[in-house]
Amino acid sequence: MLLIGTGLLTAAFAPVNQFYLAWVGLVPWLIVLNTTSSQRSAFFWSWLAGTLFFIANMWWMYAVTSYGMVALMAILGLYWGYAGIIIRGAGLLGRLQIGDEGLRIEDRSSASRQSTLFHPQSLIFNFLQPLLIGAIWIAASEWFRGTWPWHGLPWLYLGSTQTPALFLCQIADITGVAGLSFLIAAVNAWIALGLAGPQKISRLIPSGIMLLAMVIGVIVYGEYRLKTEPTWLTLGPKILVVQSNYPQDNTGAKGANPYEIEEFHFNTTNDALRDHPGVDLSVWSETMMPPLNQFARDRYRSSEGTHRDIQYMTSSTKSALLTGAESEIAAKSADKLERRNSAFFYDYRGTQYAQRYDKVHLVPYGEFTPFKDSVPWLYRLALHFGPPNMEAYMLVPGDEQHLTVFPLRMPEQMQPKAKPIAGRRPAAAASTDRYWHFVTPICFEDIDADICAEMFRPEDATPETKRADFLVNITNDGWFKANENSQHLQAAIFRSIENRVATARSVNTGISGFIDPLGHVYGLVKARTEGTSIGTIQIDPRVTFFTRQGLLFSWICVGITIVIMVAATILWAGRLFRRTADAPGKSA
């Protein structure tokens, strides 16, 4: 049964993209969950379901560390376990029994009913069941996993499966991807309840009508957005993204020496700019260049040489450049250096912008290993499970208070007149600005909805203006193969929808290309190939509800789940107290 669910959910995600299967993919797990006889077995089977799911969809991590991959999958499965024990502990689904007549919900005795939050035959119980299960799914399996510990791993969210049906995804500018995950989980719960037998279906009619209304509402909202959003868009800058395709091994080696990597990027970019004049910004992917900050350039001749070559290229072509590179700075200890994963920006005059962006959300056990000072033995164990020589390339995170915004200014003589998107009716207010601003989440920061929303969230001085106009993601997925590339792109689509911003992606080994503010992808370079793509992105000046409020919907689900847990615990404690008081041999 669990294997069936794993297969359904795996087919729902990229690259298979059978998105409709997500609406039934949790049903097998829910059926197994509700045949369990104890919280211990509920946790185990839920953990196993989650572990199987992550192994099936993240097996590509074996190329970095096979032992670490198995350990991580087992850890990620725990979040499904948490969801399982909360759902069962609150008695939200009853207990499904499998017998000769098929599936049925166990008819609880009046004594056993006292251990659940609701009378299982009450209208309010039947009405709220799927919604409460959806809230628990978001809180335990997605929000918790995506935020804790160390910023979490917000990968393979249920709602991400729906990108082939963009009319369903537009609700993300209010709720984020969590809103869609919630609705999918609730529908799965309703279906699982419906499998209990015809005699129970009548109780599900009210909640079924409610869920149908919610799905229709999401579709209507999505179609409205798809129809009206283009009228707000104006043409933005013309961007070139470069995809290098240097597969990397688990030692961090890039598959080519630094000279070959630089030669490819300079030659490929110059050729593309010569053939396609008028490009405002060229983008190179994560960690492709040597350290480019002043401290490193003073120490290394190669860094200074690369810096000067970039200056010459950008000033001669009148095209700005964003590139990924490490930065090195002096640590508090005089004999040590701090290394950071950074983005550097050079304007069309060849001037390096004074501020770089240092990656905030580092990859646990990839870019840093926790517990070094707090639990040394656990730190050493993690090093053992990780890739070879992992300790040698640990990084330091950037300051979360400094989410750098880069200014992209065009040369005066190259400034075009603003005009609406071709083929669409005139924009409400065409921008005449001579420059734009952009932010650049590095690597899998573009799957972190909270950080990306913060990058665009208006400042107090300008409450109606986004901090930036568009997003540029630089990524190095060279360690991974197969479905990782398409899964990453699928998750990134929601950052554009949530904040109504265009995204340009430059990804070593792919998939590079562009995403518009509605989530449409275009100009994609196939994974594991060399290539370039040029696109003119679109600007939407409006600030979305999600940009302002971030994970508010997820927090509401967390609050509901906490209330459920507290109430269920109180009821359980009361039942235990009554049993103890009524036990033989106890005095009055």
C-alpha cells in the first residue's frame, strides 16, 4: 500500500509531471495510518511512508554520499511520522478496519470516543476532518521540515506538483505554495474517508461540498490572475544566462581547471553579446569564478586577473555581469580565513558594486556541518557520513540582515522607450525608469519562500514599493543527476508567482532559463548541456500579500495544529487519570 502511494506521488512531481496524481497520492498512507493499533505503530508506518517517498525522489544524492543519503532520507521521514501521530492521536480519521467487506471505519464505543477531540458522528467533526488533516500536514510535514533545523529543507512540497496547471498555482501570491499543499492534503483525506463505505458517504457530503467550492475558488482566482496580470506587466531588462555544464564529484572538483572554466565563460559570453547586442545583464552560475572580493584580490594574483578581465568585458560590451564566486575574509583568528558563497555584480562601466551578496541559507552537511562546538562527537560522526574531505570546504553564512539589492542601470544612449508586452493590451502604467533593482538568492535559496519574500518585502520608507524588481538565481547543481534539475526548477516557479516577479536562472548543468511572474517558463537550456539563453523579462510593480506577510498561512496551520495537540493531550491525560482513579484497590 505504501509503495502505491510512493509511486503516485513520485509520478506527480517533475520530471514525470502527472500533477493530478498528487490529489490521491496520500490516500494509501492515510489508509495504513488508520489501520494502526497504537501511536507507536502509527509513527513507524508514517515514518516508513515518508522515508520511501524521499528515497524515491531524492536518490540522486547518492552521488555525493550514499551513507549520508540514507541517513537524510530517514531523518526526512520523521516529519511524516510527526504528522501521523498527531492525526491519529486526535482521532481525526477514526480507525479504518480492513475486513471481508472492504474498508470501514470502526464504530467507537462511547468510552473510546472520550479520547478524541470530536464525537465521530457529529456534524462539526465530519465538516472539519479534512481541513484539520490538511493543517496538520502543512504544520508537521512541510512547514516544520522547511524551517527547522538550520532553515530546514523546503523541497518536494505537495503543492509544487501543480506547476503544469498554472491556473491552480496563482493562489500562491496569497498563501504561498502551502495553500495548494493544504488543499491537496485535505482532498486526499476526504477520499480516504470516502473509502470507508457507502454508509459513511452521506456524512462527507458537507465537507465534500466545501472542498469542491474551495477548488473552484482557487481555479476562478487563478484564471482571473492569468487573464488580468499581463495588463500590469512592462518590459524589463534583456538578460543573458550562461550554462556551463561542469559535472562535479563529491570532493568539490568542478570537472575542469580554473583556466578552462574562465575561458569558457568569457568566450561564450563575448560571442553571445556580439551576436545579440543590447543585453543589459549577463549571468554566470554559482561558484564559477575565483574569490573576487578586495581582500582575496590582494592575496591572489589569479583573483585580481579575473577581476580585471571582467572589468574589461563589461565596460567594452556595455553589459553588466553577475557572477557566483567564493569570497574570503579575515576571521577573528589571525591565522584563519572565512570562506563564503557569494554573488558579485559589475555594472556596464566595469565597476564592481561595493556590496556583494553572501549566501544566508547554507546547505547542512554540504556547505557546513553542525555541532562542531556543541556536540563534537556528533560532528565527527557527520563528517564520517559525508563526502571526502568535507571539513576542508566548510563555509560561513552571510548576515540575514543584509539581503543585498543590486542596481542595474542602463547606459543613457541605450535606454529604450518603455512599451507594453507585444500582443497584449497596453499596460496600466508603463515604467520610464532608467534602471531596475534585483536580488540574487544563491543555489537552493530560491526554494526558500520565506527568504525570497523578505528580499522583496517593502521597507518602511517605501511601503508600496518592492525592494527589487526581479530575481536572479545562480546555482551549481553539478553534483546531482536525473530528476534533481527539474525538481529544482519546479520549486523555483513558485517564487515568481508568490512575489509576482520574473526570475532568470543560470545553473551549472541546468536547467537555466526564465520564469515570468505568472510561472510560465521559457528559454530553457536542457539539463547537462552547454548553452546560453537570452530573454527580456517582465516587471510587475505590485506588492503581493505573500510578499508582505510571508508564511502567514503556514503559521495559521501551525497554530491550529498546536491547539489540536494540546487539546488531545489534555483529553488523554484526563482519561489516564480516570483510569487510575477507578483502578481496583484505590481508595476514594
